Amino acid sequence: MPKILIRPGFILSGGDNWEVIRDNEILVEDGIIVYIGRRRDYVVGEIDRIIDGKNQLVMPGLINTHTHAAMALFRSFADDMPLMEWLEKKIWPAEERLKKEDIYWGTMLAISEMIRGGTTCFADMYFHMDDVARACLESGIRASLAQGLIGIDSEKGTAGLKQSKSLISSWHRAGEGRLTIMLGPHAPYTCPPRYLQDVMSIAADLKVPLHIHLAETRDEVRECLEKWGKRPVELMDSIGLFAHRVLAAHCVHLSEREIKILAEKQVFIAHNPGSNLKLGSGIAPLMNLLAAGAHVSLGTDGAASNNNLDMLEELRLAALLAKGFHEDPTVIPARKALQLATTNGAQALFLEAGLGTLTEEAPADLIMLDLLKPHLNPHHDLCAHLVYAASAADVELVMVKGKLLMEKRELLTIDEEMVLYEANRRAERLTR
Ligand code: NI
């Protein structure tokens, strides 16, 4: 792989401090950041490519820890409806018509959008995941994929487990480690405890984490109490789910006791404020979770319930909601919010050390933003800009594992015109 030297005006290191470093350089070799520091002299031929960015900022790539990429095909197909009605009347019937190739093109549509918004890694839960894996490998993005499992129908449940095992054997660690696989029991209300026992035994045998929806709506909590006598997090705890590595999406409706359980059992949470607001599900207790010591990362959920996959927008929403909800602007400073979308995301997906930061020996997953725009000037605090002022359209360049996926806002690994054509054509058939 070529040696690429990046010389931006500003480098934001990420990690705990989000230090702003001026006029330094980053050297990338074999997918890894091998040097960050003062600008040096090089002999001719030593570097394959120099990217200059006087008015640019380089930061770690954004990590979206919960989405259903191919649902981009259903963007704006069904809006302004409650979750269960939305699923039962619109989404599930349309999903019945989905074919493998639809999933591939829907995922490509989502990946195009994600790269354009500076997302370098995402966690996906859907079906026909072989085609999702194919889209990820071709596009160069990093991803953690889970086949969505429904256990209430025993035939579907068994088939799902079989598909999950084959997904793991075919794709786990594929693309030189860019892809990882999780097991994806959809939710406690679609996967009863007996089925979850089967899922857990596979997770233990094959040493893969679990990705589940948890405590998303008030109705889910009520039904869980009626059926099992326990709230969703309590139920999952009682059957031993949290003895495994778990990524739990939403976690909106939680008791004090459940917040304690999530923190103590080190469950990784994907906070999805945009989807929770749009579906009217509620507002997750982000600050209470963080105060209890829980691990919280950030996700967009699918584009059918968000309706975009813009992680900068999600970041702003998470920070502003917490401040407004607690009537206290100090609860989550910009640098803390940025961790949700970077380092915390890498941990939530159980990825290699260093991801989510710009440090020597970390994988070269980074993005560059153009600062030569009115809304990003002056430069009092670039971290504040990222959370409160920047948007997806400011991302100029995206690199994953040392490979350029976008430069000057042009996608380099995806035929975008073809993706738009195929996605529109298929979306029309699916929703007719
Ligand atoms: Ni979801």
C-alpha cells in the first residue's frame, strides 16, 4: 500500500483530550498511522502521495454503532407513525418483498451517504447479510454485521441461527479485519428467553458479541412486565445475556435499577436520539447512564426512522437534548460528546485498540473537513464547531485503513450514479 502523507492545518487527536495540534503531519503506511508530529523533510520517492490541507482539519472517523443500512430504500416511505404501526403496516410488508440484490443496492446507498458524512465504521443489523458484507468489502468501509434474528417463529428462528453461523465462517475478519460479525437477536419482544439461550450458546462457542434492541419504547416495557414479570433489562440480566459481550441499541425506558445493571455488567449502549425522537419513543437518560459509568456510543438507526445517517447531526442532537432535558449546558461538553461518536463507538463494536483516535500505531481511519466556510469561522474552538456547527457536507476526505474512500467530496470506490439509479428503481418496486 502507498505511503500517504497528510499535512492539514489542524489535527484533532481524539481520545480523552481532543487536543488541537497545528501544522503537524500524519504519515500513513500499510493502513496504519506510523507518525504524527512536526513536519519533516523527505527524500524524493520516499512518499507516494502528499495531501495538503492548509484550511483543513483532520480527526478520527465517526463510528455509527446502530443502523439498518439497506433500510435507506425506505427513507420517507412511511413517516409520522407510531413504531408498531409503522413496522406492522408499512415496513414489514415492504421488507417481505426485499430480494438479495435490493439489500446490496440499499446498503450501497447507505454506505455512500455514510462516507459522505465522515462515517468510517458502522454496526448493521438486517438480513441477507452476505450482500451487506459484499457491499462493505467493495466500498472499503469498516463494519460490524449481524443477521437480525426473530425467535418467535421457530422455523425462522432456526434458519436465522444457521445463517448467522455461516456469516461468521464466511466473513468474520474479512477484508483484512475490516469486517467483524455479531449475532443479532432483534429484541426481547421478538426473541423469547428460550431462543436467546440458543443464541448465547453460539455466541460463547464462536466467541462473537451480540447486538440487540433493548427498552426502546414504553409499550415494550409494559408488555415485557405483563408477560415475564420483569422489565426488559432485568429480564435480559436474569437469563444471563450480559455475561456475554452485548451491544444494546436504544435503552430509552430504564429504571434506576436497570441503569445500574447496564453499567455494572458493562453493556455497550448505542444511543439513537434522532430515531427515538422521530418515532416518538422518548428521550434516553444519557447523562444518568454516563454518571452510572455505563458505556454509551452513538447510532443513527435506519434511514427509515431518522431519516438520514448523518453522525454529526446525531452528535449535535445528543448533546443538545441532554443539555435541554437537564436544563444545564454543562452536562456534556463538546469534547465529551465527540467521544460518543469515536472512541466509545470503537469499544462498543469490540474493535482493535487505537480505533477512534489519531495516534501512532492506530489504524488509519480518519476524515478531513474543510474549514474555509463561514459557519466554521473563526477558530476559537474546533471541537465546539464539530458538535454545534459542522455538517456532513463539510467532510472533504475519508480514509479507512489507509485507503482513500472519498477525496474532494468525490467517492472513489463507489459508482454513485449507478447506486442512485438502482436504489431508486428498486425502492419504487418495493413500495408500490
Ligand atoms: Ni434499530
